[in-house]
Amino acid sequence: MSAQTVQSHQPSCFWRVQAVFDADGLGGDFAYTIGLLSVGLPELHLWARPTCGDDPAPDWKFSSRDLGALLNEFARLQLGGDLVVGSVVERSFDGGMARVRFEVDPPGDRAALEALGIARGASVLPIRWSLDRRREGEPRELDDEALQEATLEYAALVPRLAPVGIPPGWRIYARPTFTSGQRFGPLTALVHARAIAIAQAPPEKIVRFVELATCARSIGALGQALAMAFAVARESGRVAAVESVREDSSRLASWLVLEDRSPHWSAALELLTDDLDPEDASGRDAAAHALLDILTLAVTATLATQVVADVAPEETVLMGLGPWLAAASDTGISPGSRWHAAPSVVAQVERIITDRADNAGLDLLECHDLALCTDPRDTSRSEAYGEIVARLLGMAVRSAALFPPVVVQVTGMSAHPAATYSAALAQEAVLGRRLTAWASLLTCALTHRAHLSQDDLFVFAEPYLEICPAVGLLLAAD
């Protein structure tokens, strides 16, 4: 098989996982461990698609990230003596809509399994698996409540769209209908409106969308959102609609990055590539294709989620729509109350901000900015802080973990001339947005504390320990 190999590493593992991609795109991807032999254990092998069971799942497979995570889990089980030939492990995926049964087979042939990175003579245990999920459902129409919400949402979106600069193949509906026979299902009009809104977004929001999407992809959230959308579409009879969105999203992203010459997209591309040498054509070309890759996935996840938004679990909607709506928000990062952290978490962070009323939290923002700046004497510290901030952003926009919009009050308004007054309003609006974004990092860390290590929490808290010990105390509390 013609294949491309990639490797993924985890610091806590003395082994590594090698994923092999089917270059023909037929779904023959697989992965295997390398290094378990060093402690006298068999290596493990896992295919990306089901190897047994009644459902061949042509539309469902594990990504290389999934394969790596699963093999690392199985390797740890084997190290603890809890995984041997004949062991059965069951796991749920897609928010419980899919269940997988793994079974460890007797040692297989290294060459037959194409696990050529494994040492000759090493034992390899293939892990077979089957997929159990509900049958594909009949096309589902909107119920009365969903119809009313879709109508109101579309009516709110359309006035923000311009009649010019609409990408090829997309349209604004003068009289939208919300029936299931349309290309993207009953929410077709909303899918079109979302696509046009992305295409017409101002440069700073395009850049923010790419940044947040990159953060979300780094933790696997974009791929998970798309998988969840497909799972929901299967149950609601909208698989064809999601497939159509995937095709059209790819064309839209390609048009925006490689063909569209509108001023705002040209400006966005300049902002995203401003650190490149203008004379380096190959570097700019590579950057454009990297941007195309992330934008294709981000747009597809957004629009696919919109296709099933009326029937999807809340987790799916937050995950799929979060990056775009957060980027498009005028409040800094918060796209709406559905994405807000629990009131008790918000109250804890709010106390930290209000206790600093004299400087409106400026010292916290200064510490944040300094922590992100690379110190030539110690690059590791700023890199570690930047990495945890990126992870927190990715986690925040995919879940209910954000801080509500911060409103900074302008003092002494009546004494300002009109121009000065407008400048003060603009300055404090920017400050409010920045505080919202910073506070959301803290609410996210508290919300997802179980998914962060003590080292992660310390790296985030360290820049604030001197000026605001309450941040460290809050993160250290059980």
C-alpha cells in the first residue's frame, strides 16, 4: 500500500505511535505502537475502520489522533496487566451515539499487518473492533419551536449581509422555507446565511476565526464537531445534507483563500502572513495552503453543525458553532449565554476583576501580554504559557466555559468634548473585550480543571502570582 507515515509522541510514554495513511483515500488507515518490545510486551496494531461486525461504516473511521489516543490507552492497560489476548474493551463515541467493541486477537504477522516500523521478530497483537450505532433515520422536519427559532435567527442574520460579494453558489433567500427537501435540509437558508457571513466578515474577524479554529483543532475539537454532526445527521435523515455541506464548504474555502480578491480577504491574508518575506513566493504559497487547510475544516464544521442544529445535543452545537460565533462576536469572545460558564465559576472570576476596580484589570492584562512575549533568556516559559493559552481558548469556545461580556464604564462623560468622548468609548470598549477574553481563560481553566494537569494550572497562574495571588489560590482549590 502506498502510504505516508507520521509519528505522535507523548512525554509520559516510552513508546511511540506510528500512524499510516492510505494514500489512495480508501480508508485503509491504521496505526501501531513501537517500543513496547523494550519491556518485553507485544506491540499493538489498530485499523481506522471496523474489522468485524455488521456495519462496515464507510462513513465512519478513527482519525490518526483517535488511533494514537486509543493505542496509548491500550498500551497502558497492557502495562498494568489489564489487556491480554482475548480482552474486550468497549467505548462510546459521538456523544454516546456510537459504541465500539474492541477485542485483542492472538499475535499477527508483522508484514501482513504492514507494521514495518516494528522490529523483526517482535510480537504484534491486532486489535479488532466493531461499530454499533442506530440505523439511519428518516428525514426529520423542524418542530414548531425549532421552526420559530430558525425563522427568527434567519431574520436577525440577513440584515447584516451585503447583497454584493456573495460567494458563487450561495444565496440570500427573500422568502426562506424550512423544509427537509432542500440541499442542506430544513435549515438550508441558515446554512447559506452563515456561509455568506463568513465570506463577508471584516479582516480582524477572519483572522480571529482562523486563530480560534487553530486552537480548537489543536485539541481535536473541530474534527470531533464534524464527527458529531455526521452522527446526528445519520439519526435525523440528513446525511446527504451534511455530505453536500462538506463538498460546498471545501469549494467556498478554496475560493476565499485562492480566488477571492475582495479587499477584506486580501487584508486578512496580509495579516495572517505579515511575518513572511514579501519576496518569498514559495513561503507565501505554503502559508496560503496551510490557511486553506484550517479554513476548510473550520467552515465545514461550522456549516455541518448548522445543518443539524435543531436536533443536535447542546454539546454538538457549542462545539461546532463556537469558534465562528466567538470570532464574529463584538464582545471579545463570548457569542452568547449558551457558552457562559456556570454562575458559580463566573462569580469567582468576577470577584477577582472587581477587586481591581482602581485599574480596571489593566495589570492582569499587562501580565498576560508580558507572559506571551518571548524572553530571549528563557523562551521555554513564554512558549509554555502560549501553549496553555491556546489550549484554553480551544476548550473555551467549544463548550460552556466563557465569561460574560465585561462592560467598562466611562467616567466623567459629560466633561468630554464629542471627539474625546467617542475615543474614550472606543478605548473602553476595547478594554472590555480584552478583559472578557482574559477572564474567559480563567473560567475555562476552572470549568475544565479535570482535563488539565497541575503543571498546566501552574504555568497559567504563575504570571499573576505576585500581583494577584487569588488567581493561583483559585486554580489550586479543589
